[in-house]
Amino acid sequence: MTGKYRRGLFALYAKDAERADALVFGRRTDSSRRGFLKNAGLASMTSLLGGAMPFARFFPAGLVPAAFAESDAPFEIAGKQGLTLLNDKPLSAQTPPHLLADLITPTHRHFIRNNGVPPKDIDPRGWRLTVSGAVERELTFSIDDLKRDFEIRELALQLECGGNGRASFNPPVSGNQWSLGAIANAQWRGVRLADVLRRAGVQPSAVYTGHSGADTHLSGALDKQPLSRGVPIDKAMDPNNLIAFEQNGAAIHPQNGAPLRLVIPGWPGSCSQKWLTNIHVSETKWTGAKMLPPAYSVPTYAALPGAAVNKKDFRTIESMPVKSMITTPVNAFRHADLDASLMIAGHAWAGDLSVARVDVSIDFGASWLRATVDAPLNPYSWQAWRAPVRFPTSGYFEVWARATDTLGNTQPFAVRWNPKGYLNNAMHRIAVLAGAT
């Protein structure tokens, strides 16, 4: 499939999924919303996929086959490899799922999500962090001060953009069209945010933190900030939040926030301010850049797809939902030996919670197989999982994965639409061509 055809196919499905079924595969939809493929439609599907589809009777209507659902266009930047460029102003790039198989995401595979223009001067020797606002004493620290005066911790922590999965919303919404790759689980080294706040003496009236960085607004206006978000004070005091100065045992990559950044795992990555220069403790909910609805907010009710939502009817995103990713094998993998099992593997994570189970299906959700799920390396690290599967016959299959968190929340087949395309935790699926060519 060429990139041009892929974009055309998705545009067609986004506009009218049922018409796309009829045009592309000659398929119509029955009253139960299950698609069926017959004669010419089945032949078209087989030709495009490179093999028959044994479980075609279960394939949902209005769904683009997983074989066509991911782009692997490369992106080059110093210190990064294999990323796919989504935007160059501000710079945003994601990592294809098959390049995220490592338990600890290498720095060169860590996604990039910028909101403004990164600072040019990132010399750690001159860097300063100020804690101000509703505190007993305003304090300013150098990076050496932080290393000397506080306990240093090293944790594997997952960061995910709140818009990860935005590309799958229908009707489409504006913003970076992330598919799955705005997620990473790096090893971060730094000091507890809570310890620094305690040193400043958080006042009883404190409600929220507000974070600022050294990046500048895309417009060049010095009186505008590209991003200044915060978290409730209770979340700020979580001992797993870090003011980090190292990424995977080395200096933080410049595009990931060097020389100092916040890492507030489990919540939208926008809370984890890069190029950190100031933490302001506020007596009211923070109202910095991109804190007000609809930024990083979702409706308080189920909005009709494409409908406008009044700003008073939004809530700020906090803990991210349960989610999983298939990293092995690569999408559109050909598994030639039907007598051998194919190991399906990946990661799962669940915001402030942990993952209790992961299940996989090869028959479009008609049946499910329980995967083995590892415990996290530490709180807020994603969890590795794996499941060997066997395919009953030759043909085109899709492997679907769904995770369930410790409160029983399970990934859906599809999520509710929202105006900014946030919190898409729909099941991940990949294509597998089983049997000899």
C-alpha cells in the first residue's frame, strides 16, 4: 500500500464508513453491525490483504483492516531513530509500535511532543529552578543543589500524550494525528517533586501546582507561554513524581526536555513540563497556557460525534485510561508455519492503576485467550505481556489485544468521540498472514 492510497482510504472511511465498505470491498452492513463479505467483496478483500480471511463473518463493518492501519515513514533527528514525523512546528514525532518492544524505551525511540520552540541554551551549569507561590519560602535551586540536597531516585515511568490515538476518531478532530506511538517507558533519574515542595513549605491553602518551562511561543511573542499546566496538590505529592535530570543513565535528550523536566506519570504527558524553570504553588486551580477547556479536557457527558460542546461542560483530564499495545510481531507479519505457535507480546499500562490482565483474540473478538502479564518494575512502569497463539488455517487474521485494570475497566473496541480527540484507549490490532505464501 502506498502512503497516498493509505491516506485516501482513511479519508474515505472517516467520511462514510459504510459507503467505504461498499466501494472498497463490495460489503454491506446488516442490522447487527457485523459486516459480511461475499463473492466480489470477499475477492477484493483477499486480493488487498494477500490472503483469505477465515473469520470474515466476525469482521466489524466500517473498519479499516489492520494491515493498512499504520504508517512507518521514517523521521531523522539527532539522537532519534525510526520515529514518524507528525508535525514540524511544533515538533511532534511518534514511534511505531514494533520499535517499542523494549521494557525500557531507549532514548532514541522516545516520542517527541513539543508545544513551542525549545530553548537553545540548555547548559545544566547555569540552569535554575524556582519554587514560588503559596509556600513558606521561595527557593531557587541549581541542578547541583538538587543532586546534593535531596535523595536521588531512579524509576521506570511511562509517559503518554493525552491525544495518543487521535487519528482514529471519526469524524476527525484537529491536532497531531497520533496513532499509537505517543507513549514511552524510560528510566528517569532525579529527585522527588514532593521533597522539593516540602522544602519550600507548602501552605495549607495550596490547591494546585503550575509549571513553566524555558521554551517559547511559536509566534515569538515573549508575553505568551506555549504550555503551562499543573496538577492538584495531592497528585503533586505522589512520591513517584520526579524532577528529572537524567534519561536512561545519561543526559536528557534535548527534545525530551534537557536539562531538567518534570515526570508525572500516569497523567497526560503535558503535565510533565519540559525544560523546567518554575513550579508555582497556587491557591486556586492553575489557569496557565492549555489548562482551560477544551485543552486537555473531555466532555462531562457523551457528546454526539461532531457536536459542539460548551466549555463549561468539560473536565480536565487526570489519570489516563487502561491501554495496551502489541509490539511483537510487526503489523502485517507473515507466519508461515501453521504447526508452530506465534508469540504475541507487548506492553500495557493503566494511569494511576495497574494492569490486572491482558487478553488477545484472533477471530475479531468472538473468543479471547488470556495472556501472561508481568508485574511492573515499579509503580507507573508499563507491564510486559505475552501470549502464544496458533492459527487454525492459512489466511488473513487480525490479532486484537485488550487490557483490564485493577478496578475492572477494560479497553473497548471503540471509544466515545470527543472534540479534541483525547483518551483513545481502543484495543490495538495487527494483521497476521498465516500459512505458506
